[in-house]
Amino acid sequence: MRICEVSNLKTYVAQVRAGGNVARTSVHAETLTQARAIFVQLFGAANVLSVSQAPDVTNEAGTIKPKSPAELRVKSLADQSAHLKQQEKVGRAQIGLKKAQAQVQKANFPTKHH
């Protein structure tokens, strides 16, 4: 069992200056402050350019992290909202197309007045 599976360690990625080059490296720490302290200790304060938390989309085994029921509900509602917005756009486009076709029809076949 890996340590990150039993604790709340997160992965933090830093851009550091090493020998004139800029490199990216990572550490496991509990907080951003702790991660920054590790990077400063390793590379020096002037050489740590940025530190950020790595996206937590997979666990260490490389599998997709399961979402909580609340996250799944939010995603479902967001997907449903996007689908309804797309349907609304299609509906408006169809109405506009029908109006344009009617105008073309009128232009091509004007009514005759005697």
C-alpha cells in the first residue's frame, strides 16, 4: 500500500530554476505551504518560480478517481443544462430558417393583384 493511499497527501508541482534551465518537479505534501517549504529547501527561494497543486484526476495506480454522488449530480445537471441550451439554439435556428424560407417564397412568388 502506498503512503498517498492512507493519508491526505496531495501532489504539488513546481517550476524551478536548475542550472540555468527551468524544470518542473513534484513532491507529495499535505498543504501548499509545506510543498513550497520543501522546494525552497531543495532549490533555494530564488530558484522556486511557481508552486501549484497537481490536478487530482487519477490515483497512483493510474485509474480514474471515482466521483462522489454530489459531484455526479452536479455533473448530470450541468450536462442536462448544456443539452437544453443546445436544443434551444437549434429551435431558434429552425424558426429563423422557416422565416427566411417564407421571405424567399414571397420574393420568388409575389401575390398578384388585379
